[in-house]
Amino acid sequence: MDSPEQRFLVVFEFEDDDRPLIIEDDGRVCHAHVRGPSGNVISAVWLYNRLRTAGEAGSESVEPDAAPLNPRTHGLDWGEKPFPSSEAEFRASICKSTNRPTVFSIFVRDELFAILRAGERIGMSKLAKKDGPLALRLPRPGEPYWQVLSPYWEQVDIYRGGDAFLRTLANVPEPAGHLLALHWCQSEVCNGGFHQFFTNPTGVLAPEAAQGFRAISMPAIADILERAMAVFGTPYPRAQEMRHQFLSRIPGKTREEWDPFTALDDAFYEAIGDDVLDDAADAYAARTMPLEASLNLTPEPQVGGTVCYVRLG
């Protein structure tokens, strides 16, 4: 049984704001939430489990009103370091903006651990393994790699044919180019399948997207894309009009008849599921362009919270 020293509740208040942030560790699990002026919970997040959990939500046996543990499918273990022993190891801050939701940040031993945003019911936790009803992942999947490629998004010309595309891509750092190409591909395929990807100007970068998938160690996705490209024969046509004419000549009334990519679409969706692609791209961004991939998750100005209530045991 957990000792009373492992249980605590701490309430932070913030200057010029009437929304307190409450962190409670009941000896089994730690949660945090922000309350509005009327006492209603406006955002909540799981922080960590002290107990080991089963694989699925709701599988542990607890009192009906006990705070829920996050299952192994959705939450990471705390790790080797000792758990927080008291409220003194926590601090909180707030960032208020006129054009963005108020952000509440939670730090454990001065390390950013969780973020809650006003208006977003579920907060983000460093130990969230998968988005679920208790916590979302922090940082959001795909954010690091998008930060690497976004400065070059407008610089690469995909609209004026293969020569313009290759010329402008040559001015982009190779890792950012890999990420830009694979991002365009997955965005188009997820929106309307390979048929849309090849019909639109984005099809010009299909060979580079395949290279990108291999660069981030996702060769199975590259293989799927190259099988789709092979429908056009060799050499692959970078010209949009050539791809459009080829596909428009395929007869049929139903999509299964006129779209030769439906099975490959399904294979692509399965291969990128559950943030697998985002995680691989984020890891590649962090490995190849670490400074550019580093996120600022605590926007300015940050105003520290003041402890106004503590309960131990």
C-alpha cells in the first residue's frame, strides 16, 4: 500500500486569472485539471501512474470514484527516476494571449510535463503514449518534422512541372526535402487516395516521396508508392497532364473500375496508422536537423503560478 507521503493535492492560482490549476496524486495515479470561474472543469490531463496497469482501459479493480489509471496501451511508465515525493517538485505557469487559447503548463522538477489549453477538454502529457480519453501526446505527433520542413513549404515549386520542381528542391536541405515530399504524398493520399495524388500537381514529387519514406526507415510505404507509380509504366511521368490523360482513359462507372489504386490505398492507410509515420518522420527530423526540430512548447509570456492550497496524505 502506498504511504501517505506519496499522496498530495496542490492548487495553483494565477495573477489576474480566476481559473485555478489542481494537481492530485492519490498514491496510485496523478491527474491535473483546470477549473473555470464557476467551478466546472475546463481541461484535464493524466500525468502518470504509480501502479503498473493492465493493457486496456478499465481493467484495473478500483473504487468507483477513484481516479482512473492510464492503461499500458496509452501511457508510458514513469521510468527509473523516483516518483515526485511532494507538491514541492511541481510548478505551474500560464500564458494568456488575445488571439489564442490560454495555455497552462505543468513542470515536474523544472521539466515541462503537461500542457492544458482552455477550451480543449483533454490536455497533453509527456508520458502519453497514444491519444486517449485521459491524455493526448506531448508534443503532438508530426510537430517536430513539420517545423523542419515548413520554412521550405512555399519555396518548392510543384506546380510548373518536373524541371521547376527539381530546381527549387535542390535549394532545400536534403532532410527537409525528404520530409516535404513524403508529407505532400501522405496528405494527398489520405485525403483522396493515390488517384488524387497522381492527378494533382503533387504527383510530380512521387520519386522523391519514395526516397523520403526510405530515409525515415519506412521502406514498406516506399514499396507501396512505387507499386502505384508502376501503373504508369517506365519512365514515371512527372508531367501532370500525362498522368491525367493516362488515368482518364481507364474505363468504368464505379471507383473499383476506374481507380487502379484502391487496394494500394488500403495498404498505405494501414502502414501509416496509429502515428507510425509521424513518429518515424519526427525521429528522422530530430536526428538529422536537431536544432530545427526542437519545439518551443511554452509560449511567451509565461507567468508563474502561486501555490494557494496544499493537502498531504
